[in-house]
Amino acid sequence: MPIKFTVYRGSKDGIQQAETERQDLKSDDVLVRITHSGVCGTDVHYQGADMALGHEGTGVVEATGPDAHLLKKGDRVGWGYEHDCCGHCKQCLTGWETMCRERKMYGYANLDQGSFGTHAVWREAFLFKVPDNMSNEDAGPLMCGGSTVFNALHVAQVRPTARVGIVGVGGLGHLAIQFAAKMGCQVVVFSGTDSKKEEAIKLGAVEFYATKGVKDLKISAPIDNLIVTTSSQPDWQLYLNVMAPNGVISPLSVDANDLKIPYMPLLVNGLRVQGGIVSSRQVHRDMLEFAAFHGIKPIKMTFPLTRDGVKQSLQTLEEGKMRYRGVLVADA
């Protein structure tokens, strides 16, 4: 029996409500009734594209396919940026399925469904159980935002003894502060002005520096790991000057411009620039468990999961007024 559900799509004429149809659930397909969805900067980038929007979904399992054995009706689950992979290449077999050449990612595959809608059908293998002591509302923004910053810390092999610099206190930055602080790191925050200083300290920062108009940063000790969460690339020279030898820079900004970084400071100080996207599935599970255990939650603004709510949330994000993650909430 066909499965029909509502989605909210991007278009050149604005957000549109549409219907998606799936045939009977096959293999390890799982039908999820969406209760919440995080709103991410990537959704803003894709709102003019002809595709269903949203990739930070949480909800409740309504039905499962014949080969789904881990989930059952009523389970709370979420999903993120990646929906599938080949499962047999070197990257997949070594836990790096996010680098699979046949990976299926938001914006490139499954364009007829997303987390802005009433339901979605995903492979059980790419769904994550929401921890018992975590709400669907809090879990939504962790499915991409939390996954991205946790992965940066994981791939850079950040140690509890590290001084971790976080550039930007926004959707990604405010989560990165919490994760690094709970890992035992000294968290040093850099932001344009002092307006977010008090909040950054409450989230776990031990030092805060306003950077607007600053030509030379003076901080108490060098930075071992720098996580860049701003919407565009920063002044790299400013931050290279405060990096410790063999430090790691993890740029998370979505920026179409080339990476132009001073060469000699990189060379003589043994610095590393480490690219990365969202977590692999096991690291994603670790992230959810870590967040649940330590009580890490997004600071959020909520909107109804309707066409108007989607439009309002994307506009709020575009205008820089989101503090700090938007969450769309479906009617109970």
C-alpha cells in the first residue's frame, strides 16, 4: 500500500508544500513520523533548490520493512546529513562511510524527502536512537550541528589537556564550547564583540576574546586545537599567531571561496588544517551518548513545523537573529 506524506520544498518562488509517495517499505526501510527538526545553515543554502528541505530530523517509528530488526514501532529516532553508502569500499569498511564515493548526502540524494515534513522513510542503518534522557526537541540540532563539531574534536584527536579555541558563538560554536568543556579541555572563545561573553562562560569557556578591529591577539597561552564555526572564513593570520606548535585547525565554515592561509607560519610551526564534515555512524552514536550523559543541550528557538514556520525559521537564521539553533515542532 503506497505511503503518502507532506514535505516542504525549496524553490525559486519560496517554500512550497508538496506531497511525496513511497511504495511499501522494503529491505530495512523505516517509516518515521517527524516530531521535530533542527534548522541548519545548509537549509538556507538550499532553500532556492527544487528539493525537500531539512536534515536534522527526529521522530517516532511508525512501521518497519522486512529486514529491519533493530527498531520497532514507537522507538524515538533521528537522522542527519548522510542517508546511505555503498557499504563495501575501503572507507565504509573502516568506519569512514562519510567519505564513501557512493555516499548519499542531503542536497545530493533523496531529494523528495527531508526533515521539514510530516514523515520520512530512511534505512534503519542510518537512523539513530534518541537516548532515553534526551528529548526529540533537543536531539534535532545534534543530528548535524552536534555531529559536525563532535566529529571535528574526534578527528583532531583532541585531548583533555588541550587548549581548544572556538571561533564564533552560534549554532555550531555554542555546541562546540559545551562538548570541549565536558571533555575536560580549557575552552577559549573568540567572537566579534563582548555581547556573548557571559553566555560563553556559562557554557564552559574559561577565556573570551573580542576580535572586532583587533590586529594582534594577546592571549594567556597558545591554542592546541582551533575549531572555526563562523559563517565565513576568518582572518587566518590573526589566529595562526596564537597557535601552539603542531596545532590543528578545523575549519567548519561553509564558504565557496578558496582557502588562502599564510604559508610560512603553517610550515615552520608544523600546523595542520583538518577538513571534516559530519560524524560517521559510530562517532555519531558516541556523540549522542556523550551529550545525554553530560546534559549537553542546544540553546534554541522553536517554530511550528508548517510552511509558515519553515519560512520564519529560515528568515530568522538568514538575518542572524537565531539564538542559536532553530527547531521546528510538529503538532502533537
